[in-house]
Amino acid sequence: MNWLTSNRLQGWKAPLARVASFLPAFSALCLVFTSALVFARPDKDAIASSFSIDVDGRYDDVMEAVNLVANNGVIDGTFEYKGDESLPGAELAPDCSMFDTWRGPGKVICKIRKRALSPSHFINSNDVGTVAVRYIVQTVSPTTTRLFIDAIFLENSHHHPHPSDGYVETTEFAEVAKHLKQLTEAHDTLQAGYSSSEASPRSVAASEGAVADAADLQKVLAEQQAKLHVDSQHLADLERRLADLQVGRKLRVVSERGELKSNPYSHSSVITAVPQGASLLVIAESEHWYEVRANNGKEGWIHHSQVEAQP
Amino acid sequence: MQVSDSRQHGVSWMLKLRAAALFAVILFTFVVTSSRPGHAIPAFARKYGLPCSACHIGWPILNSFGQAFRDNGYQLGNDRDSPIYQNPAYWPITFRITPNWHRESTNHIALDSVPGDPTSTPVNGTQTVDGFDLSGVDIWTAGTLYKNISFSVLPSMAEGDTFHLENAWVRFDNLLNSPWLNLKFGKFELDTLLSEKRFLTLSNVGGVWYNYHFLPQGDINGFGGIGDNQLGLELAGHNKNSYIRYSISMLSSNDGTPGLTTSGQPNTSRTYDVYANVNYGFNLKSAGLQRVGLFGYWGQSPTYFQTSGGTPIQAAGNKGFSRVGAYGWWFYKQLDVETLYMHGQDSVYLGNGVPSNDPAALPPGAVGPTWNGGFVEAHYTYNPQLIFTGRYELVHMSRQANPSLQSTLGNVDSWTIGYRWYPIMFSRAGLAFHNEYSRATMGNLGFLGKDQTSSSIMIGFDFDY
């Protein structure tokens, strides 16, 4: 007897046909589940040095630019809250323990921001943790400096590392490049001035005919120095006027409980509380914060929303 | 001819298998390559402009910060809580529903041999249905009424039902400026880290933790289980990061049903239950935070009612029951595993369905039924937008209410596998493609005392807005 024609198995055809109707969905479910477990690998394996560049600049200049960025109190290229553009409250870290120990040449500097909440631009960012940025500065030649920048987010609870998608490093580098440009320009200006004053006597010694040129150059230098003096006086005047506008203004606390913070960031520590109605003297002002002095002499930062101008 | 038909049938099978394999490969490739980091879920993500990953391992499971945020009365504890940061158009409300296709099957059912004739000799049969369907809809609103006063209201309705309030409570947070003192009042979920309201399975068979709802066969206890929201008052507290938490609740003995109702009878609620939970989080060096906890529910349920003109007016003969257990939530890299053990016991009167004023009605050898149960449930978070889950759960009777009952009657053995893929997860909306298979076997509940097995396959889109 052909087993395919047996009555007993004929009776199985209907249930089997029914099974077939949902087989694609069920097999898909099983295959996806098992395949993903076999092939899926955690993203932490992807952690690597993510940004490096050879910069046209002296080591000292690059180092100074990196130091300025490392101490600027924010981490650029990432944020917690929609609408923000950076992560405030960053600080220079005493060590770079969140990264593997760097054994290569160069100077290592780290900046961290603790208690960051699922910061953007870190792969699969989740929960609360610490964002760290590491800069490594190496000398390549007298005029070329190599800079490495790495950024990582490490969850507090499960220690999951989340590497940056690269945006943090490139944005931080843009800040470094901005400072470096300013430093280089200042350096070039100084160098030009120094060269001018140094070159003229040499020209005189080299050629009697160059005396007139030297005199012309000295005349130009004198004119430039005079202009610089006038501009400096103008700048000082503007700064004095700005200070006059800012300092001496009085504010009144409108929140039920105002807080003077050590730095102009929400996460900064509270120096002292100031009661509603208290008067504060403005020392300086930023976009969202006033630096103020309270009646008890304590100075700190208070958010614009907590005060109003005193008539 | 038969052979030829069979060959055609075989070819058809091969085609179906190939189609299944191709479909699976395409789906797998699509799912894995399309997964990107999550961004937000509606209710609080909108309020704070935070990504969903701030609070969720994967919606709806809370991560460590999400638990702390919830414990802190839905407040971040910084100036972002201040109304000046809120968009005036913000409205803290979320809708959730799951259109789906599902297939349900149950075997060993007593079928009438003559359809429509209940007097005909029953025969063993299987019931199988499948088709497109809708889940119930949840309309959840929650947030803060004022600094340190939070609330939640969750009207819920299934197709054809009237709305009921799944929860509705107000909570006074950080009393005396201490996170250890928070008072909740209303109808709420019993405090536990392993929340049935936040798990990943939705099908008819796999959409419950059986331990949280189990009752022995013949038991008349009105308590719906640890998984049911209850009416009452909760005192809770936690340390700063919510690694250490406690709660103790006083609850009406009516399984969270409004109207001073007990076991479906109106105006009869009159006793109170107690629920307590403690949990502790600790760090394992490389794996990070691990959590363990203990819980217990001690309650009463009526065994009969005082009546007036035959109408029940007051529950009476209340007898005790308890549920106690321990749990752990273990994390290692992308894998987290939830484990639970629970022991339950009901009074001899509840277990045998006998009014306590009629002890003579107890069957010979009657005792209070006891049982033990537990589950192991694992989640593998490939990334916040793709989570796989699997669970094995059992509840086994350790002592039946009387010797006439089979020792395995009502035992539950169940397992579930599935995954959720979140193709979008923004501050306005979230969408999960949900795929699940669940199976549960109930001891001796089928035709002629056979074990009865039910299974569910569910494919759906779980979304909230």
C-alpha cells in the first residue's frame, strides 16, 4: 500500500493544510529570533579611535586650543533635550579612565559630563551616564600636529559603552580649529611685527640703498602702532561702557526659591538660596544667566527666569 | 492519481517552505538593517524633549533612570520640571492600541457530537480560530499637577465594552523633602519591578503572567491576583537612584473594582488587604546593576453574603489568603533576565467554595490549597528598537483543596517567544511591529480530564500617539 494513499494519513491532510496557512509567519518568527541571537553583536565592539587629523599648526598652539576647548564647560555635538545644541556642565577630568589606557606618544586630556541623560549622537544611547571626550595631541613636525578626538557615553547602571557616531568628535574639533585659527592669526601678527622690526636693520646692513625702504617700513610700523593704540583705547572704552551697563543693575528674585549656582549651568552646584523678593546686583550677564552678588556678599549665577529687573 | 495528487501536494509544500524561508530572510534583513536608535515616546518625551531611550530599555520596559523618574513623581529633579520650560500646547496624553492578526487554538474541548444539541454525546475536539482583530484601546494621561504632586488616569476599553478605569491616582511626592515618603491614593498597579503592565508579550495566551492571576480550580477567591490594579493607599520610598525601594499598601478587598463591590456584588466591600514590596539594586563589577526583591499580599475574600430580600447587601465570612514571593532582574550586556518565585495559599473555605458559616459542607479531608510557581523571562535588546523575548512559566499545585481533586488539576506550564521591532519612535508617536507565539498547558482541564493546551500566534502593530 502506498503510504500516501492511506486513509489514516488522508485524515491528516486538512490539519496539515491549516498548518501550512500560518507556516510562513511562524517560521519567520523562529528564524528571526534564532538568527538574531546568533548573528547580532553588541555595538560596543565597534569602539575605536574615531577621529584623527594632522593639523597645520605648532604643537604649542594646538595644545593651547585643545586646552581652551577642554575647559570650555560644554561638550559640543551632543545634547539631552530637544532644542539644545550642546551638553553643558562639562568639566576637565583628572584621568581618562573611561577609555582604554593610551600607550602611544602625545599629551592626553579628557573632558567629562556626569549624569548625562541619553545624550544624542551616541549609538543606542540609553539611560543616564557619563559622556567623556578624549583629546590626544602629538607632534608630527615643527609645523604639523596630530590630534585624536574620541567621545564615548558610558551608562551608570549597566556600564554599557556607547561610542559616538562621529558627530561629537567633528564638532569638538571644529571648536578646536576655531581657537587654533585665532591663535595662529595672533601668532602671525606678532611674528609679522617682530619680523618687520628685525628685518629693517639687516636690510640696512645689507644694502645702503635699502635705508629708504627701512625708513618707510618704520613709518608704516609707527602708523600701525598708533592705530592699534587708538583701537585699544576704543575697545577699552566700549568695555567700560558695557560694564557700566551691566554692573550696578539691580534684580529682584521672583521665584519662590531662587538659587545662586557656581556656574551658569542647570547642573551646577547651588552656592546659596535667595528668597523671593531679594535684591541682587548684576556683575555680568550671559544669554540665559546673570552673574550676581547677593546682599550677604555671596556671588553666583542665577537663571533669567528666576529674576526680574528692579526699577 | 492519488500519487500524482500527493506529488502535487508535496510540490505545494516545498513552495510554501521556500516562500516561508524567503519571507523570513527578507524580514530578518529588513529588521536588522533598518534598526536605528530610538528617540521618544509620547507622554513624557513630548514634555521634556527627551528621547524615549532616556527612560526605556525598549518601550514599555523602564530602564534604571526611567524607574527613578517614575519613583520621583514623573519629575527630573532639575529646572526642566519648571512650567517655564513647558510648551503651552503640551497635553500629557497617549493613545495606545494594537491592530493585529492572531490565531488561537485550544485542544481537548468537549464538542457536542450533534452541533446545537447539548444533550448529544460529547466528543473530543479542537477549536481553532484566526483572523484580523483589534486590541482594546488605552487612553493614558499622566504627569504632575504641581511640584511634587503627580497623577495618572488610564481609561481603557476593549471592543464592545464600556470604558473602565485601569488606573486613576494622585501621588504626593517627596513628603518632608524626603524621597522615602511618597503617598499614593486611588487605583494603581501594585508596586513591583516586574510589572505586567510593562512587559513585552500581548497575545491571548502569552499576554499574562499566570503566577500573577492564578487561582486553583473551584476556588471562590475574588482576588484577581498580583497583576490586577487595586484600590487603596500606598506609602512608598526610594533612595536617590531608586536602587533601594519599598512600598506598603492598604487596599480594599475588592480586587480594584469601584463601587464598594466585592466578587461582583454591589455595596459589599468592607475589609482591607495589605501588600508590601521591597527591592534592592546592587552592582556586579562588569555586569552593572542587578535587582532583587521580595513581595507579599495578605488579603481576605468573602465566602458568602448577608442578604435582604435575597439581594446581597454585605459580604461576610471573609477568609484569608496570601501570595508571597521573591524576584530578581539580572542584566548582562544586552541580555536581561527576569526571574520570579511565588507561593500562594487560600483558606480551606475559599479553596473548596464553601461558606464559612457552613463548615459541615466542607468535603472530607478538605484543606487550604497551596501552590508554587515561577517564571524565567529573557529579553535580548539588539538595540533599543529591536528586542527579542522568551519566557517559560509554570504554576503547580502543591496541595489541592480536597483529596477528590487530581494532584495536577489546574497546573500551568507555558512558554512564549517573540520579538518587537520599533521602526519609528519619536516624541509624537511610537510604533512596534509585534510578533509572538505562546503556548500554555493546563493540567487535566480538557475533555475527560486530559491536559488542555492553548496556543496563540500574534502579528500586529502596537502603536501609541
